[in-house]
Amino acid sequence: MAKIIRTISEDASVTATAIDALDIVSEIEKIHKTSAVVTAALGRLTIAASLMGIGLKGREDTLTLRMNGGGPAGGMTAVADSFGNVKSYVVNPVVEIPLNSKGKPDVAGAVGKNGTLSVVKDMGLKDPYVGQIPIVSGEVAEDIASYFAVSEQVPTVCGLGVLVNPDLTVKAAGGYLIQLLPFADDNVIDTIENNINTLPSVTQMLSSGMSAEDMAMKVLEGLKPNVLDDLDAFYKCDCSRERVERAVISIGKSELEKMAEEQEKTEVCCHFCGKKYLFTPAEIRGLLKQAK
């Protein structure tokens, strides 16, 4: 279970959302068996999706982040609901590259910088909202902030962090999102800038024992923040046999006929949680009737 806190300044001109996502990113490592740098990269994107997801209005709304910078990790995807629950996957879960110049996992090197970050919001309308920007750093947090500045014109500061133990388990993971409203005055902006310039890293704060609420209050220090929401979020996959059947049907009649004739059983694995679904030839033939 992750803890998410949303706060707002006394004058309501700036909000901050923070999350302690240790349990979520630990689940990512267990499910996908990621190497350290991929745990850090996919963990950051997943944390960002959770932070952004709770900004959705409808209970059934979802937000999807897709990032592909041409690096060895391949494409990464994270999907969040409006409660901050999230699921994610990466094309290549094991990447071994040298540490960066700071002696830390080279997230930008794994993600790559030649590609795009896409944000898809499905809010129950005829078509989902899709925003896309070029990747600016591959470090994820800077790219999230750039998306908000370019696509939504919302001044945003994003901090994300994942600390991985030598045995590849996760020691700390979390992040924050600070957003200014149009009427924020210069004093508020100066306070935020000063806070950010003196703020320890996300993993330093969490490793020192700070909670999500502590981080949310810290980034708005001097602005008399109040707590808006206190939420529990989970790594949560909503796959089901019904959804998998629809996916299998979508491959078309000719492929389904081959599967029914050539395979004793067909196994379909969920990208997000690793759950396996088995289909007999008779079941595949039953799906054939619904295929086009």
C-alpha cells in the first residue's frame, strides 16, 4: 500500500501532491524481475502516473503514460486510475549499463532521449485526450514537468526517486508534484523556488524517515499548507479472462484457426501482472465465432 497526500497553500495558489510508493515499486520489481536501472526508470514513471491519476475527476477515468526514448529498456507504460492505483510494464526488464557520472543507475541511459512521452486521459468521452511531447532528458521527472508546461500550460515541479538495494530489492521510492495556479504571486513563486533549491532528494527524505505528508508539507513550507486528501494506493492490475478473450478475438479468424489446429493449449500472459490465462483448442474455436 502506498500513501498519497494532497496539500494546498493557505491562499490556494499552489498545490502539492506527494507519495511514498515503496510498496508499489517493490511490487514492480517482484512482478517484472527488473534490473536496478529499470526498477528506477519504470518506478519513476509509475510513481508519476499515480500522482497524475488522482487529478482525474471521474471514478472510472484512467491515465496512461507511455515513454519510449530509444534506449535499451524499450518502451515503458504506466496506467493509473483516479484513486492513484497503478500498473505498469516495460519491454526489456533487464538492462545492464554503467552507472552515471554521479555513481547512480543511469536512468536516462536506459530510457534514451530520442523519442516521446505520451499522456492519454480516458475520461469516458468519445475520444480520449492525447498529449505528446519530445523527451527532454529521459530522467522522467523533468519530462513530466515539461509535459505540463507545454501541453497543459501549468507551471509544475516534479520530483521522483527510487533507491535500489544491492540485492535488487527497493529501499525507498516516492515523489511529489507541485503545481502553481495562474494567480500565484511572485512571493509564492520565490518561496517554492527556495524550497526546491534547498530540498533533499526524494530518496534522501524517505530514507531519513519522512512520510508522504512530511514531503508535501516540506515543499510548501512557508505557505501555511493544509491537507486536502489522504489516500491509500496500490499496484493493481484489472486484467480478467473476459478482457483477455477480447484481445485474443482481435487477432482475427485465420490466426485463431491456426492456434486451434496447431496448439494443444494457448497461453496468454498479462503484461502488467504476469497472470497466465490458458485456452484449449475447443475454447479457441468458441472464440472463432465472435471473430471477424
